[in-house]
Amino acid sequence: MPRVKLLGHAGFAYPKGLRAAVLEAMDAQAISVAELARLNWRLGEAYADSVAKTVEQFGVKVDLVGCHGQTVYHQGAAEKYLGKPLQCTWQMGEASIIAERLRVPVVSDFRPADMAAGGQGAPLVPMLDFCAFRSEKVSRVLQNLGGIGNLTAIPAGAAVDGLMAFDTGPGNMVIDGCMKRLYEREFDKNGTVARSGRVLQDAIEKVLAEPYFSALPPKSCGREQYGDAFVSRFISMCRKAGGREDRDEDVIATATALTAASILDAHRRFVWAHLGQKAPLATKIEYVVAGGGTRNSTLMRMLQERLEPLGVKVRLMEELGIPAQAKEAVAFALMAWMTWFGLSGNVPAATGAKRPVVLGKVTYG
């Protein structure tokens, strides 16, 4: 089993214009091929800049780069197109630019190989979760709070085929979408707006009654389900649930509570039984949380209030040696290494693939 040692981690925000272009491409009903081609190459430049700055900052010699790229579309479930049912995914960011700038091989485009083998192409972080956080004595649920929430449930002492992993639903995506729509802000800093609002439980219950949440794992979701169209519908649901007293802060509080409630729902529906079946009786359960949502203290409090009465301890990933913001970068560094040595990087129990496959495409520097 590979072991990972983190030497350093740096994060770089997209420039404002590039971020706007990415979001526009994700939600576009129509966009020119020229615009998509330019965006692909501009993202490659941004990633090359970020890797070069990190190499200089930490003074390391790089032999291989892993680049997941920017997901602009992901359809994990098959739908008919031109007479053929198919799944598809698209991650942008031209790897040739990174390889030329750094003069090292780059492994990119990790998801398609799993999807070609019948998987959903997500989640792919369970391999890191297994390598870095598996315990003989403690059952752990690795919960990521990015735009979408996803988890990996690892029973105490489990082998890799004993994992369960799936997307739990919206992470920060709906919160951020509502903040942009109602407050013209990119996110709810520290959960301050949510803390001042009231949770509209009727709206949450209506969302959790939708088919995605009861669908059996493996399953994945994205902006296609919880992007702008959902945000519009969600705000309307909150307005109706709030009645005459509806306030903008109530929408944000409810969006935040929806993320916490969807995680609790996933735990009750799927995770609890899986851990009970696959782990020794009476083992401790820890929810180890990573991702941008960990900076939202209101969301973290809501998670603790829901999970800890069930005997589940909520922890931050930093406590186990990997900073929350570094997790996905570490995961794809690990997968790039595995690809380079011809090792399979997917976990079929998590993605639904028919078999383990080597992930990614190699671009030589």
C-alpha cells in the first residue's frame, strides 16, 4: 500500500476574469468552440504558473506532475445521445503547457478511464483515503466539503474493496450560489450570514425527498444538478417556506443546513449499516472533514450537532496530518504516481467500475 508524505502545499486562486469564464462555461446553454479552446489553454497556463511557483517556494525537484484540471461538465449516469447511451466528463487545462514549462511528464484527465470501465468517474479520492487514513481500530468517514460533498467510509481494518464512497449532495455550491444571487458575494465568510438566519426545515425536507438522496451508491452529482437552475428553485422554495417573514439570511441558513442535513441523511441511509457490517462491533466512528466548507464555522457546528449525538466524533483532517485544503492535490499527486508505475488508481466499490483501471493520460515534457 503506497504511503504519502506531504512536503508542502500552496494554493492559488483563479484570477477574477478566469474564474468568471470558468463559471460561465459550466452553466452555458450555448458557447463557441473558440471560447472553449481558449479557456482550455488559459487554464493550462494558470496551472503551469501555480506549479512553477510552488516548486520555487519549497525548493523541490519535480519529476512528475498530476493535474486533475477544471471540471466543466460531468455526467456520471448514462443518457442517450445520438442513438447511444453514454456517460461523459470533461476536465479542462492543457497538460502540454505544464509539461513544456516544467520539462517533466504530466498525468492528467483521470476520470475517463474509470467511466469507460463502467464507473461514474467519481469519487476518485478514496484511494488516498485508504492509503492515508485507514485504521485497524477506528472506522473513519472522510467527508469532503468542496462544491459538492463526498465521502469515503472506511470500516476499521477493511481492505480496499471494503470501502464505500459517493457524493452526498451539495457541499458549498448551493450556499455560494445563493450568496452570489442575494448578496453579490462569492461565499458566506465564516458562516456569518447563515448564523443570523433561521433554518426553513420544510424546504430541506422537500429537497431531501428528491430521488438523488435515496439512490443507492455508487453515485455522483455536480453543477448539472446543483448549479444555477437548482439555486433559483431553492430560493423559491425558501420564499414559500418562509411565508411573510422570509428573509435573505434565512435562505443562506437553510442552504447551509441542507449540506449538513444531506450528510446526516447519507450516514443514516447508507454509511451506518456499511460500517456495522464491515467493521468489528463497538468500533469508534470518526467523521474527518476536509475542503473549503471547514472554514464555515456555522456549517461545522451544524454537522457536529447532527452527528455527535449518534456517537460520531467530528474531526478536521489537519489532525491526521494533511491540511484540509491540500487533500485533493495530494490525492491526484498519488494517482499520478500510480499511473506512472502502471498501477490502478480507481476503487470500483466507490465508482461502480467493472474493474480496477490505470487512470489518466501522460503528456511527456
